[in-house]
Amino acid sequence: MSKILLVSDNETQKDLISKALTKSPNALICSLDETAIINYVEKRQVAMVIIDEEVESLDAIILVKKLHSTAIKENIAIAAIVKNDTENTDLLKLANVYVTKPINEKILTSCITGSLKLKKAIDTLSLNNSELAKSLYQLDVLYNTSTQLAGSLDKQKLIDIMIDGLEKSLSFSLSYVLVFNDEHNIELIINSLYGISPRLEHSLKLRAILSYKALFDKKRIPYDINVNEIKVIKNIKHPIEEYDLNILKFDNLFAPINIGEKFFGLIEVFRENDFTQEDTTCFQTLARQVSLPLENAALYEEIKNTNTKLEKLERLKSEFISIVSHELRTPLTAIKNSLEICLSGKAGEVNAITDKFLNMAKRNVTRLSGIINDLLDLSKVEAGKMDFKFEKTNINIPVEFIKNTFENVAKEKNIELILEKENDISLAYIDTQRIEQVMSNLVSNAIKFTNENGKIKIKTENIRENDLDKSILLGAQNPVFYENYIKVSVSDSGIGIAPEDLKKVFDQFQQIENSLNRKNGGTGLGLPIAKQLIEAHKGFIWVESELDRGTTFSFAIPVMSEKEKFITDLEKETLKAKTCSQSLLLVLIEEKKEEQNSFIDAIKQEKISIIRKTSNTKEVYYLEENKNYLAIMLPEADKFAQSFIEKKIESILHNESEETQSEKYAILYSTVLFPDNAQDATELMEKAKDLLKNKVEALL
């Protein structure tokens, strides 16, 4: 039933309007008190106001003006009763409808009914729009919250994101989340508009425990908990005021939080205003949405913990191998020296039987020393502590040396050892000692597993990237390929390797089971070490074999340009800088190839100096796109060094000659710092090149 307010002191009109309203479900209120009238409208206690133009105790125009803005805001119709010949245009403009005197009952009834129907329609539309706006807002919050949830793997942050989403979409008064990180780490996270009393805090703890136990009913609960085990985390917005137990009478929503099929926690929210069905749906959706990210976070945490344990075990293993190897090496050296003294006769005469046993001991000491050296090499390679001395060298030199070294060993088994080398082999950046180590392993294995009267062929050749069969590059992870390679292969006519064993030959401590292998023994470390040494050269090693038809071990090392070698060194130094939390500076200088007064040549000839070189400093001169470049790498250089070098270059460039009054050199330069400007070697070079391009564009 709608209430209609009549402002009139005409009793006849009052009776007429009252009689007209008896035919409709509306109530009439009469008032001539301006304050009361305004109060009725502001508090939305009436649906319509009817004002008589000729009311004597009030100014109808002033009253309508006072009511106008509030009436529009609250959707309250204003009707005016005016004279038939009225000239009060202001009143007619401000009123929604008007009825002329003498009043026609049917017209008045129709006017009131129409206005009230219009008000109802507008109120319904407004309510629908309000609910639609609220639904759209909640959908927007759900979308934004789900996006944030997908971007985190931190369980605590995920809970915070969920609570923030619920606060935005539901405007709750208080919420609590009971979180089981593990049986010894149980948290009650309370988010409240106002402070909470001690007894309310205790009650929330009890409520959370009871709700938790109720979830499992007669099933076995995951954890037994009591009030004292719960750690409370409070986030209070306005601590000046305080909630007490009465907040537990507010409307509430409750939901469990699961990680997959495992229980993780529960959440409950309270609000003074009742929750709608849309609110409930929004709440349940958010409680479900957080489940999958929490599961991902739990898996990530588990993987992270497992990796930490594995890294620790790997480090302990390497340290153990290193310590044991060093401890074994010292007494072995003493034993070996003692045996050599005995065999030389310096300790007394040696008869034939004694000589036989002393030589047997010496051979086994030598074998044990080899095993220890393998273990030490393995631990160095894995720890990244293996030292390499790369030089541009002809690979035929170390290959031929190993062939000559093992020639007599092969002859003892009547094995023919052949070297087929390409005379115009390309020069490559190699560590000769490490290549000899790889070749020694491959050739000794070939001799070991080749029967008497067999044949072993060593071959070196130039190949291109397209000649590499990339399907057999065992264990190559995200390989970087170069245009040209040097390939070295060792082929034997031995016992071969079964297809199912081919993938295991480069695994640590792995020996292929066969009678000949058991006879010769070994640690199974030679090939894994060889693989890591070749990979340190940016190369690949692989094996091809057939049972009883022989085996071929091959490796390929890239033929790098000076620039490519510089980038590999830069990669090594950036990795070292990252491990040691240090910085690294790259300086790149560019000038035209035909520049008469060459800045780069002056640096080459040491006529000018922009840096103080150390043993770690590396530089490269190269030609690209008809321009000369100089790249300089300075490990451990910081922003201060960067600024100093830039100022030094600028001072040289603008050191004007007294005669020509012109700049001495014409170059472009850039400096980039790891990790401030880039995160790896490739990105450092690209960033430095981009800065040069930007300088060119700025000049155009």
C-alpha cells in the first residue's frame, strides 16, 4: 500500500481526494507542517505529494522547490492542484502532473494511479539496474581475482587474494580463514572492519574448530587440534571501534577450502545485511577458484623442497668424492714411489717372484690412480671448477699425439690403429689437454673392447651443421648450432653395444654388461667426463654401434668466429657473475670500416686506453655489416666503472685539436651492465647493439 501526502487547507478538496483514494489500496496523509513534509519525502515515507496551489499557510512554489531535487532522487511524484486559469508557470514546470479546479474525481484518480504505476515501474527498473550493476561488479571482481590467483605460487598470497576478492564483492564485516599449513602450523586469519574483543577472538577459534570437525562428521579428521595450537593473525581496518559476540548473529556464509582431494582449510564471512543468492554464488565461486592455484602452489613447494634436497645431496656427493679422492691420492703416491724404489733394486735385490708381485701391485696402483683422477675430474666438472685454456689450434695435433701414445698398446693385441686426418682441417678454439683426455678415453676404450687382430680408425674432418645427424645427439638440451664443425671419430671392429644400451653409455657409473667389460673393469666415468668436456667446448658427442660389428664414438666441435668465441666467454662470465652475485660490464664500440682516423685501431695499437685491463678482461675485434666493432667484457665492473669508462671515452672524443678545432674520432659506443640492463650474454649484446641504433636514429 502506497502513502500519499496531501498539502491543502481546503476541507472540500481533502474529502474529495480521500473519497477518490478509498477505491484504491492507498493511504492519505495530510500535513501543513513544512518540516514534516520535507521529512516525509527525504525518508521516502510517501510515494506521492499533492500540493494545492492556493494553500494559505504555506508558499506552494517555495515548498515545491525545496522538495524537487529530493523527489527526483527518491522517485517521488509531485502533483499540483491549480486554478483553471493559473499563471503560475514555475509550479507547472516543477510538478510531475497537475489537476485543475474544479477537481474531476475520475481525472484525479487516473492521475494518481498513473503516477504511482510509473513510480513502481521506475523503482523496479532502478532495482533491476542496481542488481545488474552489482552482478557485473561481482563478475569483474571474480575475473580480476582469478587472474591474480593464476599469477601466484605463494599459498599465503593466494589466501590474501581470495579474501581481498571477497571483501570487494561482498563488503563483509568480518571473515576468518582457518589454514592448515601442516599439523604443527595452523593459522586463523581474521579480517575485520573493526577491532575484535578477546572473547570474540576465543569464540572464533572455537567456532572454527567445531566447523572443521563438523565437515568430517563421522569420518577421520586429518588433524587433531585444540584452541591453544592455533596461531591468530589479525588484519583490522578501523581499530577504534570493536566487535563483540553480537556479530555472530549477523548473516554468514561458510565453505571448505580443498587442495585437490586434500583438505586445506575453511572460510566463513559475516555481514550485518543479509546475503543474497548472488552473494552466495560469488562466495562459493571464489572459494572454489582458489583451490587449483593452491594445488599448483603446493606442488611447486613440494618440487622446490625436493630440488633443494637433491641439490644438497648432489653437493654432498661431489664434496665427498673430492675429499675421498684427495685423501686417497696422498697414500697412493707414497705407495707408488715405494714400489718404484723396490723395483729399481735400491732397497735390495729383487728376485723374479718378488718382481712379478711388485709389478702387479704397481699396475693396480696405477689403475687406482686413474680411477681417483676420474672422480676428481667429475667433481670439478659438476661444480663448474674445471679450468679450460681455449686456444685457436689445429685439432690434428692432440689427435695425432694420442694415436702415437696408444700405438704400442694396440700392437700388443695385434690391433691396427689408423689415423685418417684432413690436412686442411679448420682451426678451432680448444683446450688441447682436455681434447687429449677425451681422445685418450675413446681410444683406450676402443682397444679394450676390440678383440685381437681387430682394427681401429681415427678420423678428423671438416663438416657443416647440415651434416650433423641431430637425432642421435644424446642428451643435448636446447643446443646452439654453428655453421661449421670439426668432427673427430674413433671407430673399432669390437664387440659393439646393444641398441637398448646405447642411451646409457654416457651415464655416470654406468657400464654395459658383457663379459669383456667385466674382464676389463672400470668406473664408468670416462665417457660421462668426455661428454661434459666436449659440451664445455660447445660441441656434441654421440655413439653409433651394432652388436659384433663394432662401435663408432664421434664428437663435433664448432669452428667459431672470434665474435662467437667472445659470446661463449661472455656466457661463462655472466653465469659466474650470477652465481657470485656480481656485476659485469660490456662495452661496444662501432665505427665505419674506412674511417681514416680509427678509434678502434688506436686502441689496438695501445695509442689510447679507455680501461685498465686485468686477467679477466676479454675483448674482440670483428667486422659486421661493413663496420668495425670492438667489444670489451669487464667482469666484476659496477656502475662506477661504467660511468668512469663513458666519461673517459667522451673526453677522448671531444679532445679538440688546436689546429683543426674538430673532433678527433667519429664513433658510436654503448655500455650495458649485467644484471641491471640484461640477464644473459645474448641479451647483453642485443641491448648494446640496440643502444647504438638508438643513437643513429637520434642523429637522423
